[in-house]
Amino acid sequence: MRDNGAMADMTGPTAATAMNERAQHLLKVLVERYIRDGEPVGSRTLARDAGMDLSPASIRNVMADLEEIGFIASPHTSAGRVPTVKGYRFFVDTLLTVKPLAQQEVRLIRQQLDVEDADPQALLASASSLLSAVTHMAGVVTLPRLEHVAWRHIEFLPLSDNRVLAILVINEGEVQNRVLHLDHRYEPSALQQISNYLNAHFAGKDIQAVRTTLLEELRRTRESMNELMVAAIHMAEKAAGGRSRDQGRSYMMAGETNLMEWAELSDVEKLRRLFEAFTQRREILHLMDKCIAAERVQIFIGEESGYRVLDECSVVTAPYKVGDAVVGVLGVIGPTRMAYERVIPLVDLTARLLGAALNPRK
Amino acid sequence: MRDNGAMADMTGPTAATAMNERAQHLLKVLVERYIRDGEPVGSRTLARDAGMDLSPASIRNVMADLEEIGFIASPHTSAGRVPTVKGYRFFVDTLLTVKPLAQQEVRLIRQQLDVEDADPQALLASASSLLSAVTHMAGVVTLPRLEHVAWRHIEFLPLSDNRVLAILVINEGEVQNRVLHLDHRYEPSALQQISNYLNAHFAGKDIQAVRTTLLEELRRTRESMNELMVAAIHMAEKAAGGRSRDQGRSYMMAGETNLMEWAELSDVEKLRRLFEAFTQRREILHLMDKCIAAERVQIFIGEESGYRVLDECSVVTAPYKVGDAVVGVLGVIGPTRMAYERVIPLVDLTARLLGAALNPRK
DNA sequence: TCTGGCACTCGCTGGCGCGGAGTGCCACAG
DNA sequence: CTGTGGCACTCCGCGCCAGCGAGTGCCAGA
């Protein structure tokens, strides 16, 4: 039916002309079928599955159109059709019927994330392993970013010899600590004095401000007690640098090994590059960071992500909020042939429940 | 020359009868060659490499003996020979000539581990990635175990609402912290009072003892201030459970992806099981724990480890000491075909330097 | 005791033919 | 004009076979 018909349009089918009701339905069935079995879908199979009482020959005509506009492709001449990235995209954007999650899954997720009093680390770990367990793919959760990094409290604890343990509390109960090796021994009272001074002056202040003030102070008073101040500055720097700007943020991942069980990723060299990227973190992190601006679920199919290692993968993400502020992103990484209609609601729900669980006000 | 010779011994060659000077040398050359190239070694190649002016035919006789006593095997009839586990074992135990490390490598390792003032976590991470980088295999370092888990200091810091941050210091500068949600608001002075009390009574005590004393105390006084005490007990439990008994110890691993580049591990299913074991941790940890009793370098070749997933791998470990006490184990995991003569001194040196770097007395 | 020679085994490669799945196109019917 | 049955064609995967190369075991002779 290509262009031997009476149609005046000589340019061949375009998405607009070709994607009538029937073509859409067939594309949908084809994608669903391929996602289920992982094998190229032929016209006979499709005719049976589509349930619209058409012969394989008719189906073939439609398939030829779908191929021409780039929604499906055949690995070789006699091998049925497979969705392309464009095809998946159309499927996800306009054909997808999102299935609600199974009761049992919802219960499982609630149970794991609705924990009273859980510590954030454990929650993030739970979330990522949940995502991986339910989808049989890899789950990933970025560490939440903190908007305001505020100085709260510092404490010096004498250890043996000239060593002192410095404990710096920032924000709502985050703790940094470090053992300092000092030039000489300080009396406990001296340590107390210094921490009193620091706490009195800086409690509640932004940690960057604290840092500059301390440097200023140091320049002015010289010599006196500077060692501990220097240490305080270092810790402040570490705390600020490590947390506030997106520098050095990281993520937790679970279920990477699941990916080895998907036939389409069974090439060792590709797997190596993928896992390399997982441990390198940089690229994955960049991708996740892009999603922090999004409102809801976001999907990258194959090359859409822009990272070569993910060319054969899809990534489904959702930002999670504490209160009203988006603080992190979680998601699932798997082969492009993934059950989007199940993954999307899962990622969505997990993000919402994780956000709720992280909310400190209870 | 099997048993058609003039030898009266009808039982065929045994390790004792067959392993004369020549056979040993040939085995050595064969193993070295196979480790280098990864391909079965034939009699012609071996004759050339051995440098002992023997014809391939003679070599073949010796090889037949070596095969009969189980030191080498052929993958199939016409494919040269490959060392068996037994062969590697003999090679490692009695034939190995350990090469000293290259100057450059030693310098690299020193540079990474001889850091003033580094924090232990970072040192362990350095050590494992060093091991993996130098060997192109996976490096692993167990977290050091602490002999005495002693209560040092507790501090309660009021946060907003009814929340209190509890900070517990154990040993030499290790910090545990937790946010507590309490029934009602405590005055800072009350918090101070409680921490004073706890610190005065328990500083320096073993944390298990603290726990039982606290439980006792709690039963006696009832009701009064029990909330914070309960929290203190919980933290003590967590600190003790997590550290003292080998329960829950863990390890750091680096360079797992290197293993994907070895041809002998290029089966995806095997890789999956291996990586599964790495994330599961249990089996690897058991194996490492066995080595804590050893004095120096220990080697498990193939099935020797006793864990099925490691059947095609060798593990080279060494315990590391802080002061005189062994506190952990580090090592390298790779294919049985690894360059033992380089790995062994590397693991040995790394263990010694890591121990030195972790030593708190400087 | 060593060695050259020889027959043999076995995996690997490439060519060939076949069957099956699936396609594109065409002519014909409603 | 649309849908359908038919048909030739393409291409993959498989089994088969032959040729080769590498390596072996064994034997007879120095």
C-alpha cells in the first residue's frame, strides 16, 4: 500500500498520516508483545494477538508503514519487527495504559518504607532494593541534598596523647567527626572554652559564612588557639563542600546483578562498560540530576539519555520531596524492553512514600 | 613411558616417583606459560620454552606422567595441557619464584597508604582499589575489627520539637549517632544531667557491661528518665552488635568489573553468581574470616575455598595488624590463572603498609 | 634413555542444502 | 478503495561433511 494507491501524497506515510486508530492499536499490541517475550513479532502473531479480525497480509501493510516512519524495525529480512526507540517513545507517550500496582506490591512497599523513626540511610537502601526487587532490574536512589547547611554544634573530646576528637553537628542531626592530631596537649577546660565560644557565635549560621568568619578571626587574633580553629574550618569546609553544592553527591544502587539476567544485555563487554559506569558514578549522577527539575516520572529510552553506556537501557526516574522541596531522585535502570506500564507507577509510588518517610515532622 | 619401562613399580607414577627435577622444571615452565597466555600449552611450545634441549617427544612423556598424577589436564585430546588445581597448588607451594615488586609499584603503594592523618575509611578504600588496580583483578579489604568496644562519651543535643540527637562515642574516636523522637520535651539542663550521669558512671567500661548495668538500673528506678536510657541502651546494643563479635562485619571491594575482562570468566551466568556473592557478602566474608588466624599470605586455588561460586577463582589474602593484633584481612580475587608470583608479594606488602597506616600511635 | 616418525584424535572453519519464518508485492473480490 | 489469498523471495539457523592444524600416544631405532 506504500504509494501505489490513488493518494496524491507522494512523500510516503508520515506519523500524522499513518498513525490512524488501527496503526496505533497494532503498534501498541506489538510493543506489549515484544516486551513480554523479547522476540521479534511477525505479522501472523500480531494478527492473532490484535483481536481485530484482520489477515496477516493486511497487518503487513500497516507494519510496512510503521517501519517507514521509524517506529519499528526488523533485525533482518525474515524476522518480524521490533520497536525502535521512537516506537517506544510513542508507545510510552500516547498508547500506554498504566496498570495499577498489585495490592501485594503496594503492601510490600508501604511496609518497607512506612517505618517509624527509621534512619535515612536505611530508608534509601530500602527504597533502592525495593525498586530492584519488584522490577528485577537495578534500583537507584540519589542521596537527598540539603538546602541549608547550618552549623549547629561542635564538641571537642580529648583522646589519648595529643589527639582530640572533633564532632560537628550540622542541620537536623547530621554528624561529622574527625580525629585531630595536635601539636600539644589541651586541657579539657580549654577545649570546652573553645567549643563554647564557637557554639555561642555560630549556632544556626550558614556554614559557608562560618567558614569565612573563622578565617577572618584567625587572621586577626593569630597564634592563639588557632589549631582547633583551623580544624573547625576544615570540618566546616568538608561538611559544606560535601553536601551543599551538588558536588560529590552520590547514590545508592541495588540489584545491578539483576541486569545480567536479561538476554539483551548478555554481552560481557557491554555489561562491563555498564558496571564501570555504575562504579564511576559520574554519568549516572549527571543523568539523575537532570531529573531533579522534573515534576513527576521521567523516562529516558535508549539513546535518549545521551550516555553511550545506556544506549541499550531505559531509565525511569521520579524526584522525591521532603515537604515541598525536591531533594533527590530515584529510579530504575533496565533494558529498553521493560514493562513500562508497571515500572512507572512503581517508581512514582516509591518516590512519594520515600519522601513521606524522610519527612522529619511527624 | 607409562608402565612399560623397566621400573618394577606397577602402580604407575606417583607424585613422589614422577616429580624429579626435570618434571618439576617442566611443570613450572608450563604453568608460567599458561598464566602468561591463557592457552593450553603443547609439547612443542614447552620444548622451546623450557630451554633444556629436549625434543617434543620426550616432553610428551613427562607430560603424560604429570597428567596421570593429576597436575595437568587437557581440555580435549588435541589441545595441549592446562594446570589443574593440584598443579597450581604444587607450583605455588614449591616451584614459585616470587618476584620482588617493581620499584614503581612499591612507590605507588607507599604514596597511597603512607598518608599522615588519613581517616581509616579512606585508607581501606585506597588499599582495595590499589590491589585491584595493580593486579587488574578485584581487591577486597575487611573492615578492621575492634577488640574492646568501650563506652567513652555520650551527648544529647536538643533539636526542634521533642527530638533529641544522641551522639555516642566509642573506642578511640568512633562515633554513633541517632535522632530520638521522645514523648515530651526535655530541658537542655535535664539532658545535660543525664549525659553527665552516664558519662561519669560508664566512661571506659565495656559496652556490654554498660548495657546490662543500664537495664538493671532501669528496672530499679522505673519511669524516671527512662526514655533516654532506653535510647542509650539501644545505641549501646547497636554499637556492640555491629562491631565486637564478628557478626555484621563487612568489607570494601574495588575493581570487580576488572574480572569481566578475563576470558575464563566471560560466561555471564557465572559472572552473575560471582557478583551476587559479592553483594551478598556472606560467603566472601566467611572465607576472609578464616584467614584472620593465618600469619602471612594465604592462597585458595579454585575449589579449595570451598565455595562453589569461587570454583574458577583464586583468592590471595593476608591479615593486617594494628600493633601486634590482627584486625582484618585483605586480598585479591581473580581467576585461577593469575600471576601468583606478583600477587603474593603485593598482597603481603599492602597488608603491612595498611597495618602501619592504621596504627593510631604516631 | 632419548628421539624421530607416524597414525590418530579432535576442535575449528567454511561451504552446502534444507526447512521455517516472515516479508513484499500483486491480482482479485467485495 | 480496502482487504485478502497467493506466491516468490530472503534470510537465519541447523545439521552435515570435508579439510586443516595442533597435539597426542606409541613404537622402533640410535
